Amino acid sequence: MSGKVAMLTAGGLAPCLSSAVGGLIERWTEIAPDRQLLAYTSGYQGLLKGESIAIDEAMRRDAPLLHGMGGSPIGNSRVKLTNAKDCAKRGLVEEGENPLAVAAKQLQADGVSILHTIGGDDTNTAAADLAAYLKENGYELTVVGLPKTIDNDIVPIRQSLGAWTAAETGAAFFDHVGNEQSAQPGCLVVHEVMGRHSGWLCAATALAYRKRIAGRAYPSNFLMGTALKDLEAVYVPEMDIDLEAETDRLKKAMTDHRFATVFVSEGALVDTIVAEREAAGADLPRDAFGHVRLDKVNVGGWFADQLGPSIGADKVLVQKSGYFARSAPANADDLRLIKGMVDHAVTSALDGVSGVVGHDTEADGRLRTIEFPRIGGGKAFDPSVEWFVAMLDEIRQPTG
């Protein structure tokens, strides 16, 4: 029996974490039942603090239950191992200590030879830094990551785990929220969808929502109908947004139907909004990775403020589906994707090949272990894809 196999989940939640953990436990138990498994709790925070769970026989037996659960069964956190100042401030390392050295020492003490990281580009690039540090110091560690992000914006991975579920769940969320427009005439509903750099999730959620309501029957002569349930606009970061023209278009919708619905990605016009807020003296907080905290920017609220009065809305409602969507259990499509990636990840780990598992868009979409230096974040959504252009045409929104 070789060294232990460890795993951790990190970053924000996604509807794949529980299933991916369960899948790894199942696969390792299936093909290498004698390998000891452990999970670091709360991501890199647990690794730095030496907090882990040994996967015992009962946990192996119950691993299949994780496929039906949301959240992370081993906890998450946002920790940047190369940000020593932040790690020290949070009490994860002593002042002056190198977090990479602390993490490496803990892995050595625990006898770990394989580490599975389940997270986004930040999580997996941190894993690459850790593996490189260990190699430089004479300790071989195979790191095989699984790509988690509901934004679906990891370069060069075609589809990240959890994104399909998040879109489907966000659509279900809005199916209920949209009925609020029947509570008062002249209502504008702004549905803010997660997606810092990429508009994929917002666009995919809008598509899933319109598929969900397509063909739905409504009683004759009542106020509830297709016009109430449909949407008027989808705003993503990759599109030019002519707010003046959009105001005129949405004002007509408000006049014709007494309500209007807008889906907006939390990254849409975010640079403009941040610059505007900071110019006005706002001090917007940033996380350990240097990202502006988007919950403090409140993109949906900004669009509501810009559009509401201009289109004559009597009531403006901003609703955010992010936490509801990202904490859901994986749907059938994601479960299939997770299974394929998990199986490949274990094989890759046994072969000593490090990287992030995914369908490589630069290698004909093949499922492979992608080299860490090629992993990045912020993969843009292509607003010229046929399904998105067709949807905008159907809701009579200019493509921009």
C-alpha cells in the first residue's frame, strides 16, 4: 500500500461537491480498497490547520448517499496559499510563515501522496503552486483536480461540474419568483444570476427557464399568461448594453403588459459600476484573491435603479438565485459528468499524472488531465452561439 489519498473542496459551493466526494470515495474503494482516504475539512483552511477526517468503513458504505445532497460534506473556504498576509490575518499560519510550507509539512506529516482538489481555477492553481513547492523540496505529490464552478468559466474546460444544475435550479427559482408580478401592476423584476466574468450561467438559466414554461397552458381571460411568465431581457458581461435603447424597449413592455422581467449576470457592466461607486467614495472590499466582493457591488440593484424609474415601474423587485442554485444537489446531467471525471481522476492519480480533469477544448473536447499551467479563469461566454441568438430574437432583444 502506497501513501494516503486526500481530498478537499474549496471556494464557493456548487451542485457537484457532495457527489464528487462520494464518487471519489466509491471509485477508490472499488479499485484500490486498501488505500487510506482522508478529507481535509473546510478546504485549504483545514489543510493549514491540520484538520481532517479519516474516511472509515461506515463512510465508505454511505458514500452513495452523497450523490443526492447539495453543499459540501467536508466543508469549504476561500483561502489563497500564496497570500501569506491574509492567511496570517485569519490565524491559519503564524506571522512570517509561508502557507505553502505549512501545507507541505502537513501533507508530509499525514503521509499523503495523492491529493484531489475539487474547485474552480483559484483552487486548482493553488494546488499547482503547492505541488510545485513540494517537488522543489524533494516531496513528490500527485495532484488531480476536478473543475467546479457554476459560472462554467474555467479555461480550457468545456463544461465545469455543477453548472448545468445551477442553471436548471435557477430557472425553478424564478418560476416562483416571477409570479410576484401578479401582486402589483407596473412591476419590474430583476433576476440577478451569479457569474463574475462569464455570462454563461445567466444565459443558460434564461434558456432553462423559457424551456420550463414553454407550452404551459393558462386559463382563459385571467391575468396570468405567457406575457407575465416570459422575460424581456438577458444582460451578460460579453454584450454591449445600450441602456437608453433598452429603456425604451422595456418601457413599451411595461405599457403593453404592466410588467417587465430582466435577467442580469452579476458581472454585467461591473467595471462601470465599480468605477462609479469608487469615484463616489465607496470602499469596496476584496477577497483574498483580489476580487471585488460582488455582493457589495449589487449589480442587480444598480440595473433596477437605472431602469425602474425610467420605464415607469411602480414596484421594483430584485431577486438573486445564486445561493439557492449553487447549494442544490447535482441533476442527472451533472451526475453523469461527475462519474466520468471522477473515474478519470482516480486513474490519472494512480498513473502519477497531475492536472485538472476536463473535456479539453483545445484537444478536440477529449476528456483528459489538463496541465496545470493551462488552467485559468474568466473564460468568456460566446453571445454569438446559435441558441443564445435565437433566444434574444424570440424576446425581441437586440444582440448588441
